[in-house]
Amino acid sequence: MPRRRRRSKRRQTSDTVEMFVIGDGVVPFWAEDPVLDDVRMAKRAWNVCRASAWRHPARGIAPPVAAVVYDSIGKAVVSYHPARVGSGHRDGKLLSHWSPAEARRRLAADVASVESFRQNKPEAAKEIADELDEYVMVLGMLVEEVSAAGRLFMERYDAWTKVEQRFSRDHELEQATW
């Protein structure tokens, strides 16, 4: 087990902020990453670093991992993409098909999680109001873009599946005639 380096829970450092962008502050992302001793300390440090983590340039479109863990901000839309359909387990179950309706359902759940955060922690939400608004806006844009691309993807995926089935059937017939 990697040795944990102590971090001040009151002072923000770039390592501490980054720790919350890519992780929860307790479990190291890489073996040598600095982490805090326990969840209680991590929650306190997260309250200090929340705004900086949301504004961190490495964040991308997803919320910081600590926001998902400690503030219950959803990221179901970000993890649901048509290119991942059928490629394995996502959200604990195998995705057999992708649909714009499911993407919109996930968007509604993510927006509801942001609104719940705003109601449960109004002062913290006020501090990152612009970032939360931007996150909700980007999720909406992502759903619209992915829905348009997803329809084309699924049409091609279905067409390709039919070609594969026909090829498989023709191959089986060819093998049977030998």
C-alpha cells in the first residue's frame, strides 16, 4: 500500500485541487498520488477546494470526481455515448442499444442532481453558480449533438449488423455445401 502523504485540509495547493478533480481525495489515482487520511478530512478539504476544482483546466466536461462523490452531482450523460454501445459494461450493465430518449432521461437526472445540490448546499452552490450553469448547458448541448450523431450511428450499426448476419449465414451455407 502506498504511503500516504499528509496534506493540510485548510490550505489549497495545486496538488490538493488536482486530487479532487481526478479522485475523491482518499483513494490515490496513481500509486504515488497524495491523498488525505480519511473521508472526513477529504470532505473538509473538498469544501475549501470546491471552486478551484470546478475551475481547474484539467476538468473537461465532466464534474470533478469529488463533486460526484461528496456533492452527488450526476454525470450519467457524460458516460452514455453511442460509440460505446455494445462495447462492454457501462453503469453496471451491458448496453445493448443506444437511444436519444435514454440520453434525455439521463440529462434530466443530471440536471435534477445539480438542482438538488443547489437546494441542499446553497452557499457552496452560489460560489460555483457559473460553473454549475455551464455544466448544465454543456450537458444539454452534448445530448443534442450526440442524439443527432447517435441516430446516424445506430442506423449504420444496424446496417452493419445485418451485413454481418448475412455474411455469417452465407458462410455457414458455404461450409455446409463442402
